Amino acid sequence: MQTFVGVDQALRKIGVAVIQGGGVALMKLILPPPHLRSTERMLYLREALQHALEPFPEADGAALEGQSYGSAGQLDQLGRIGGIVELLLADLYGKPPLVVPPATLKKFVTGSGQATKSLMMRATKVYWDVETDQDDLCDAHGLARLASEFYTPESIIRHQCEAVHSLRHKKVRRRIRAVFPKSL
């Protein structure tokens, strides 16, 4: 039975979803105690995520949400929790997870890279008959579905195919060096 994992990580909570055999096997929101800060909070989140994934010792693919360029706040802390989750998934499942830009996840789920959280939740209900009022769980579910589509393509829905294609064929950005005339 194929298993796919999606993780929407943040400093204050982690949404995790597992799709197994095409159905939802797990949707869980991990909330650390409010008194934990910095390293203690990240340790708690890592251990709680590892514990949540223990019933799924093997996965055919995993995905986590990359940081948005518009992120505000403690960017170094956001980067750390992203790295912790990425390494944990790689250790658990033997290969690096997909790191999915937020706009690509939104496009995969809704067809628009600028979709709102409420549109994401409505599209999740329409496409997969999964209902949640928690946007972190919705994102985690979308990430697990995207991992499933990335590793075992079956969708015929255009925006889902385009989102997966963009992950497979990432554009390499090259720096262009300015050349000035000698007379300057």
C-alpha cells in the first residue's frame, strides 16, 4: 500500500497528513506547550512529529512546504524548523522530501497560485472530500496529495499536472553579469 506524507511546519504548530492507499490515514495538528521557546520548542516539535509518523515507518514520498518570500518575523527560526523537518523526513524515509513553494501548493490544490486559505479548504473538500477548518491540516493534506502525484502520476486535472511539472523542471536562475564599456 502506497504511503505519502505532507508536513506544513511553522514555529507555533505543525500540520501533518498521511495518505495511504489513496485515503487519509492521519491528519494531525501538533501544538507545543505555550511556555516553550526557541530550541526547546523545536525539540518538542521534532519529537512530536517523529512520534506521529512512527505508525508509518515507510513512505513512498514526502513533501513539506518551503518558506514564502513574504515571511515575516523570525526568519532564522523559520529556516531552522524547516531544516529540522526536512532532515527528519529524509532520515525516516531514506530520501529527501520535496520542498514545495507555497504558490505551487496553492496551484496544485486550487488552480491559482494566489489562492486564499478558505479557497484551499473548499478545493480540498471538492477534489478529495476532505473537510477541515484548520488551514495547516489543509496544507499538509495538499502536500501529501502533491507528493502522491509527483511519485505516481494519475491526475488528469490540468493545474495539478502543471504544478507537478513545475517541481520536476525547476528553472535554474543564473546571475547575469553586467559588462560595462571601457570608456566608463
